[in-house]
Amino acid sequence: TRRWYFNRKPSRDLEADTLQLREDRLPEPQQGEVLLRSIYLSMDATNRLWLGDWDLYMDPIREGEPMKGFTLAEVMVSRHPGFPKGSLVAGLLPWSEFAISDGSGLSIVPRIPGLKLADAFGVLAIAGPTALVGLMEIGRPKAGDTVVVTAAAGAVGMLVGQIARIHGCRTIGIAGGAEKCGWLTSEFGYDHAIDYKRENVVERLRQLAPQGVDVHFENVGGEMLDAGLTVMKDFGSVVICGLISTYNSNAGDRIPGPYMFRNLIMRRLRVQGFVILDYAERYPEYQQQLAQWMLEGRLNFRLDVTQGIDTALDALKMLYTGANKGKVLVQIGAD
Ligand code: NDP
């Protein structure tokens, strides 16, 4: 099987030799194990953090170890009673065409009639639950609230805006470039779009939300977070979902901002971070809700699918340049 390995720590941005694709021989699955064929690999910003030296929410990957990611796979050979041959499973697996697993951390994925496998995996595996938990359980907006979202045209952001809209909120999305800003209002249900590459974000937020912002959903960090903190309403809430602008850094680096931390006092803000893995038990409930919205046509989304395991490193890099046009998946095998 072809499999990616963590080869050399990147000094900052992901580099061509950060990961290396190698050919491996797989052993036969033993009693209690399954042989899996990978179908889709989810590219997530956090994958970069696992290759760094910051203190994380989980163990990092060490140089020489296989690269890992959230994967949808099919059971080809089963010697495990919980995972029959032919079933679909998802979990953290090596970036690999085939893998042997003892089933730990894997869950069976039901096929949802009416949804394509890529769409279901792309939305329901990580981005959808993250958007739903982050907005509704951490941000807790009320109908009529103004919600601001950064990286709003990305996998999580495109869903947050629509979920906020479904709950009767007014939404402002911030993204880079005219094309992505166009999608925000035409496809992803945002009331307003701000192009941070061309516009003064604080000024535009002040124009669009003169009374202030109730809920700020942060995916980027740095200057974006500062802009958000500047225009919050008293007693507003700030959801720290991601800080992607800071992930290409090393422990000990002085990373930018937020400088407007003082507004936590001036505006009496509630600021909370979260990690979606902590909500695993409630996944079925979230996925059911999200799937229903998808089937009803109330949740639009874009996937950006690259073909072949050899594209994985370049696919991950796209998240950091903004070259991705939707949720990034790598298709490794036929679905
Ligand atoms: P996206 O599809 O949103 O892709 C990342 C986007 O971030 C890029 O397209 C780009 O959009 C923007 N971006 C990247 N670098 C910068 C930068 N330096 N400044 C401004 N914008 C930047 O990825 P995801 O939806 O997978 O992830 C979005 C965020 O959600 C990440 O921070 C991630 O860590 C977080 N997340 C958190 C989870 C949790 O449990 N807390 C779970 C899943 C994701 P543009 O072109 O608009 O600049």
C-alpha cells in the first residue's frame, strides 16, 4: 500500500519534504482486526498542528510515524465481529490506501439514502458537527442576533452562516477574494460579505452592525479576531473554533494578537474555545439534524475533492493558502 509518513518538521509552512509517500507491505489481519480500503480522506487545518511542537489537545505525530487523518473506509476483510465485511467505517487512520485496524476509534457509517457518500462524509464527519456545536452550544445566538463568521467560505464557515440563518440570525461572513465573497451571499445564505483582502474589516463591520455584534465565530485568529473583538456588543459571545493564521508557527513564537483583549472587560464578553472530539457521544444527534437539512435543501456546501493519495500533501497546503474552494477531501479509492 502507498502510505504517507511524517518525514521532517516544517520550519513554518508545510514543505515538499514535510511528508513522504512510501510503499509499505501490509500484514494479514489477525483475529480482532480488519483490513480497510480508504475511500475519502478529510483534510483538516488541525493536521498541520499535529506536525508541530505546540502543546495540543492530543499527542502530536512524531517524525518517522505515519501521517494520520480522518478517513472514510470500507472493510475488505473482517476478523472483527463489530465491523462486518463491506461496511463503511470512519475514524482516525493513516494517510494510506489500505490499513489494518483493531477497530479502536472507528465507527460504522450508515449510508444515507439521497446523499452522495462524498457529500455526507464532507459535511457530516467534522465540518458540520463543528459548525453546529460551535454556533449553537458555544455561541448560543438568539433569533435576531447578528453573527459574524471568519473563513466564512471554508468548510466550517459556510455551514455556520446557514445554521445561523436557519435560527433567524443576521449573518456577516468574512472571506478572502471576490469569488468566495460572492458565494457567501449567493450560496451560503450570508446577508453580507466582507472581503478582508480588499476592505477595512473593522470599518465594514461598524457599517453593517452599527449596534454591535452578538456572536463572533472565529476560525482564523490574529487580525480577524481583533477586528471581531473591536465591534462586539455588551455581553456578546466569542466562539474560538480555530486560529488557522497561527498554525504555521513553532512553540515559543510570539503569535499575533488579540490586542483587543481589553474588550473582554469593556464589553463583558464570554469567550470560549472547544474541540469537536469532546462531543463524540452526541454525533448521531448532530448528524441526523445536519443530514435532514441537507436532504431538505436547506444546507448548501461546496466540496473541493482532489484525486489520488499522492495529492494529499498539496491538498492540505490549500487550506493555508486559501486556494481551497470548499471542504477539502482527497479521494483515495472508488466510492
Ligand atoms: P477551511 O475550509 O475554512 O479552509 C481554511 C481557510 O482559512 C482558507 O480557505 C482561507 O480562507 C482561511 N485562511 C487560511 N489562512 C489564513 C490566514 N492566514 N488569514 C486569513 N484566512 C486564512 O478549513 P476548515 O473549515 O477545515 O477549518 C476552519 C477552521 O476551523 C480552522 O481554524 C480549524 O482549525 C477550525 N476547526 C476547529 C475544530 C474544533 O474542533 N475546534 C474542528 C474543525 C475545524 P480565505 O480564502 O477566505 O482566506
